[in-house]
Amino acid sequence: MTSALATGRRTPKPRRIDDKMRFGLMWPNSPSPNVTSVEVAKRNPDVLDINSHITLAQTAERIGVDFVFFADGYTNHGLDNARVGHGEPCVSAPIWAPIVMAATEHLGVVTTMHARYLSPVVLARLGANLDVLSGGRWGWNIVPGAKGSEAKLFGLSDTIEHDERYQVVAETLEAVRALWGARGEPIKFDGKYYHLEGIPRGPYPVQESPVIFNAGVSPAGQEFIASSADYAFFAVVDDLAKVTATVRQLAEKTAAHGRDPREVNLAGSTGVVIARTSAEAAEKFAWIKDSLDMDAARGWARGFLAGSQTYQANFDQELDEAARKIGIAAGSRVLVGTAADIAEQLIEIHRVTGLRGFMLVNLLWAPEEVELLGDVFPILERAGVWETPESRGWSW
Ligand SMILES: Cc1cc2nc3c(=O)[nH]c(=O)nc-3n(C[C@H](O)[C@H](O)[C@H](O)COP(=O)(O)O)c2cc1C
């Protein structure tokens, strides 16, 4: 055991709307979740070792990360990806999240769970238990399930149209919220996809409504987020004009639903390669790029391009060119350098695009790598764009 599990009071995370930055950390759920590279997979810790998760969770909380985010899925990205340890094996989000919850006191823990694959009754029950277990620090990344291979594995039709997937997502969330609201009383839910009746068993969530994330920023995805979610998760691509457009469109859509535009935050995923000197960071990044497995990168790119309208628009280029980008941090812009260099780049993205929320995607995810990010936050604080989670009540 590297360290004892945290005991004592767990602090719920209130929603606080302000202009300060928030930071999530993409949780390592496979040997190399963010780069299609066997060399990177070998350099990272053992993803199936619970101690790696405990140490990383405590590191993330100590340095000032607001939440961690477990992506998830039921089929791999392709045989080449599985061969290099990219997304294979992949730990199950709702099963491994409690380890992070038990090891920390304040960190938000977001799990991906798919709308189409599980009944709202199962989703409501898993979610309520995760929220209680964490003392009100759980968030749900509700995804539609966009992969044809997963639909096939579940025996579902894979012809469901892109925009209809978000109708399923919206109704699933509505049904789950009805189940959470039951609090021991009978409920009846009649929708297009679900008909539910009865008294669901407790426990019920600690948060009045657990924080909802969604990772689709196509017009249909944004419509769902603006009406019903709290955080949109998307890739910060190199072309910042595209990021600015997404930030603006989502704010407009949120306002059109009668909500304060700041009520919906964005978690923009940005790759990170950090080191104590700029030269060392550049060297690390060059090594990562050189180790890229192009067959696996093509597999990942094909998956994103097939399932996401946003990726089709952002990576409208020849497959190998798209794969070289998507094979690293799913096509997100990669910030490379010392803590000071990375802080400067984050401030620049914030200044140019208005983005306030970031999902840090460490290409190398050993706790010592993530620990280096701890020096970024004080610089952001001095620049007036970030406050410690503690000073704002650990709010989302
Ligand atoms: C960086 C990133 C990570 C994603 N992770 C997952 C995931 O873990 N599981 C999943 O089923 N879908 C995942 N998705 C897919 C999205 O949920 C969504 O279905 C897809 O991006 C289509 O979005 P669109 O509305 O922009 O077209 C991810 C998308 C992005 C951009």
C-alpha cells in the first residue's frame, strides 16, 4: 500500500458560478489512454494496480485539481490499439471510481456511463450510490454510445441517427432524474423510449442533482447540454477560432434556454507534456511523437471520424494527417514546457477564447508527471484567473 485511504469527513461539492478557471484531469483508464504508443504504455505505471490509482488520486487532490474524469467504453479502438495498450485493457469507470473517492476528500469524480446500453433504473442506482459513496462529489458524463462496434456487441441497431442519439440521452437523463427524485415515493415515467413505474430503492443522491457532463459539441449535442447539463467536454484543437466559436455558441444556446450562460462550463481537453526545463519537455514530446504507432492512430482517428460530427468538421483532411493529430491526446492541442510555459499557454487560450474550464490530458500519467502540474496553479493564481479549490468551497 503506498498510502492509507483517507478517512474523515467528505465534503460535497456545491456548484459555484464564477469566472475563475476549473481543472479536470483525464483519468488514466488504460496503459496508454492518450497516445497510440506501446513505448508510452511501457513507461506509464500498471493501470491494473490499485496503488497507482490511489497515489495519483491523492496527488491530483493535493496539487489543486477540481475533478478527475473517467472515460469508458465496451469495445476497443481496434486490434492495433489493443496491441499497443491504447485503451486496452480499460478499467470500468463506475467500478474503479470508488477507489479514487475513498482515497480523497474533496476531488470531484466523474464517470462515463452510456445512455443506450444501460436501463435508466440501473444508471440511477449506480449514480446514487456513487454520489453517496463520495459524499456528493460524483459527476456523470452521460454519453450516447456512438460506436457501431458497441451497438453490435449489445445486439442493438447501429443505424440510429446521430441527432436521435441525443434524444435518447435527454430522455435517459430525464428518467434518471425522476428516479432520483422519488425519495421513497412511487414514480411513473412515460417517454418515447422508456416507460417506468414503481418505487426505486435508495440511497438517493447527496447532491440535489449530480453534475452532468456531455462530450458532444455538435449542434444536437450542444442543444442537450444547454438545456440539461452542467459541463461540456470537448477537444481544444490547434485552431483557437474553432474553440472560440464553440464557447460562444454554447453560451448563446444556454442563454436561449433561460439559463445564465456561465451555468454551463466547458472542460476543454488539452494535452500536457511537462518537465523542469523547456528543453527536457521538448525532448519528451519528440520521443512521444516518434513512438506513435500509425496503424493504431488510424484506428482511433477512424473511430472518432465515424462517430463525431465535430471531428469530421475539425479534421477534414487526409486520414494519415488526421491520425497523426488524433493519435496524440485525441487531437487536442498539446501544451509542452515547464510549469511557467504551460501556465502562459493556458492564460493565452483563456484570453483568446474565453474558455474557463480545462481537462488536462497527461500524455505520460505517472504521479510524478502529474505532480509537476502543481507548479502551474500558483502562477495562474497570481495572474488572477484561478483560486484554490479550498477558497471556493471545493466547488465544481
Ligand atoms: C475527447 C473525447 C472523449 C470521448 N470519450 C468518450 C468515451 O469515453 N465514451 C464514449 O462512449 N464516447 C466518448 N466520446 C464520444 C462523445 O460522447 C460523442 O458521442 C462524440 O464525440 C460525438 O459528438 P458530436 O456530438 O460532437 O458529434 C468522446 C468524445 C471526445 C471528443
